[in-house]
Amino acid sequence: MCHIVVIGAGITGVTSAYELAKLGYKVTVMDKHLYPAMETSFANGGQLSACNAEVWNQKATVLKGIKWMSNKNAPLLINPSFDLHKYGWLMEFLGNIKNYEANTRDTVKMALLARERLFAVAEQENIQFDLEKRGILHFYHSKLDYDVATRVNTLLINGGLERIAITPSEIKSIEPSLKGEYYGGFYCPGDATGDIHKFTKGLAEASEKYGVKYIFGMEVSDVKHHAKGITVLYRASNENMLLDVALVESLEADAVVVCGGVGSYHLANLLGDRVNIYPVKGYSITLDLNNEDSIKNAPWVSLLDESSKIVTSRLGADRLRVAGTAEFNGYNRDIRADRIQPLVDWVNKNFDISTENAVPWAGLRPMMPNMMPIVRRGKRERVFYNTGHGHLGWTLSAATAVMISQQVASQHPV
């Protein structure tokens, strides 16, 4: 039986392992953490959002970014200190402005396929992850922002998305908990929300019945190619206190699929490929709705405030996830109080709920300069990539997992 090693047990790694196992492969997943979904797949915004498929490569985004650079509370923050990787990535980002429309349409199509596949897998495997199929509501505070969004909306609809223009009164009708004043909005009834960590953990457990093996607390140190396959060399990660970190072990396989999130940049270098992923930090808070008023007044419909780029997802009866911001600051994972506070302030402004129990989190999104995931074979025959999903890993992973498993199957049949 053909043996595939998947590097990374986040949402893309686990979905890839599941799809490969369903095709009949022997699959081993390796992750440096002790459990699945412990990095970017731990506490993201929760939105399964085809409506957010617009790539960021457009002049308006660049102009906003320049304007925001002097505001530490802005949705986008770039550390101006010189870093060759960061500024090289930004130059490539600008070079992809010409591909904005085509990439947005392609992302919409991919997101719609992913949404259908994820729902099917969740039902088949009976995965409970606080799924809410109540749609996603975007709202705007000014005519200028709404007019820009109208042009984007046309592009998204051309990609196959159902997205409806709504009035201020309809905004309040769709989500009565909102207490602000808004110019207008768009509603995507087919989108949904859910707890990415719960789903990934549940799918990992489900995949084991198809033979997937998980090796946690281990990180790959090298991959050796030979005539009949590859040898994956790995050692205990810093989290693994049971084994000697210096001791190197090996695993024989027929191919490897890299799903390492922001770590994919360095893994690709190791494997002789250039995968220009840059880490873009995002923040979230998870509010414990621990009183009757908060439970009653927290929104059930998922929201996106376009002026502040903040999203919400209701995770069951007693939790609300609020997320936002994009920070270009290397591999720094520190949770900054000055970036968390705007999320808290936004909740206090828009809802009558308690923010007393807000759990902060920060994660690094693996962004490609063209905002498109890498789903392809590397230069070497037995190396594949399913990574670089940026802010849409939760949204796209179910589709890209099928795509990469089919590519593996075409070159290395079971």
C-alpha cells in the first residue's frame, strides 16, 4: 500500500489526510504540537465564508494600508523595520494586483466547492463543531464603503455566490442584536460558522478509523529522496518532554504532503522549493456568555463590519468569537493588549453583552502574495503542497484537500 506522510495537523493537514485515507492510502500525519489544530486552526474567526473570497490585491487596499500605518488601532498594521522576506513579499503582492478579478472569481468557486464538501463530511462522520447555517451579514457605515462593496459584490456573484443587497432595516431584521446605525449591507445566506478547532479534532479522530496514524510532538528535520521513495527524518519538538530533542528518527514513505501553515516556507526551502508564504497575524477574543442577558443579546447570525474588518461567530449557546486585524510582524506570536482592546471596544459599542470574560488569542495566517493557496507538486516528484490559504484556511480546506489527494493519486496510485 502506498504510504503518504502529511506534515502538519491543522485544518489543511487533517482534511488532506482524511481524503487520502478515503482513497485507500496509508497515511501518517506528523505535527510538532501535542494535539491537532493548535496554531492557526485553534481560535480563528469561525466563518466558513465564501462571501470573503475577495483577494486583497487591489489599489484600494494598498491605499488604506498606507493610511492606517500611523494608527496602532487600525485593522492593518505593518512593522516598518526592514525584513527582506517581508518587503519582497509585499512587492510580489503589488505585482498581483493585475490578477485581482481572476483570483477572486477562482477563490469563490473553490470556496463553494469546499462548503459543500465540508458539510457532507461533517454529516457523514457526525462531527459536532457548533455549526450554524445562518448565513453571513456584511454591514457598512458609509455610502463610500457601500459603493465599493457593490462593485465587489458583482464580482463575487459572477463567481457563483448568492449574495443579496439589504437595507438598514433588513440588517436589524436579520440580526436584531445589532444596536448601531448602518448605511446598508449584503447578506450571504449560504455561508456558515463553526468552531475550527472542534471540527479539526473531530475529523482527526474520525480519520483514524480509516487507518490514519498521528505522530504528535515531532518536527521534520529533513527529507531524503531515493529511487523508490523518501525518508522523513524527524525529532522531538520542544513541546515533547518525553523524548530527547537531539535524537533523530526516520520514517519511510512514498510521498510527502506539506501542510505546515507558516512553517511551510522553511519546509519548502528544505525540500528545494520556493513557497513564498509570509505570516500575517490575526487576533481574536472568545467571550464566555455567562449571564442570561449576554446569551440573549449576543448575535447568532455571523457578522462582518467592513469599516473595522471585524467578524463574529456564535459558537453554541454560551460563546461568541470576535476576530480581526492583520499584522505584518514576522513570526511574532505575542498577544498584544493594544490589538485586543479594539475587539473588546467594538463588542461594547455594538452589543449589550458582557465582555468581562474575554479570552484573547493570536495566530499567524500563512499568506501567499497572490492570496491563493498552493495546491501542487513541488520540483521533486514525491513532494506535494497544500498550504498558503491565508485568512481562508477554514473556508477552502475541504476543497484543496480533495484537489491535492487527486494530484497524489494521479502520480502515485494506491
